[in-house]
Amino acid sequence: MTTNQPPVQRCQYCGSNDLGLGWQHGEAIVTFKKHGLGGSRLHSLICRRCRAVLYQWVTEPHKFPPVSNCTTNQR
């Protein structure tokens, strides 16, 4: 996200606008490689009332290749 405005203003589950920002550390990274490092940490927008995770985004989206360059192996 490049703006200071969160993409979600209100919880879709309980209707609260009491939202919090969290980060996942350690093993909770999103990677573009099937095995290995080289990923990006996840940020989470969380409802502080019902504890639902409302939205997530990676810190460094430029690390990920465009979809047109990806190959998927669905087994």
C-alpha cells in the first residue's frame, strides 16, 4: 500500500471501525520461490473487536515477478 488510507474502513463481520495494524514475523513471510527465502513480510489489518483479519499486504511487492512470468505447478 502506498497511501496512508487503509483499504478497509469497517469490519465486514461485526461492523466495528476499531481496526488495528499488525505484522507477521519469523516464518510468516510470503515468498515467490517454492522453496527458500527471498520473500516479504505480511502486514495485516485486524478488527480489534472481533479479531478478524480484514486485509493483508506484502511489504515489498517489487520482489515478486508479474503473473505473466510465473509458471504454476498444480499437483
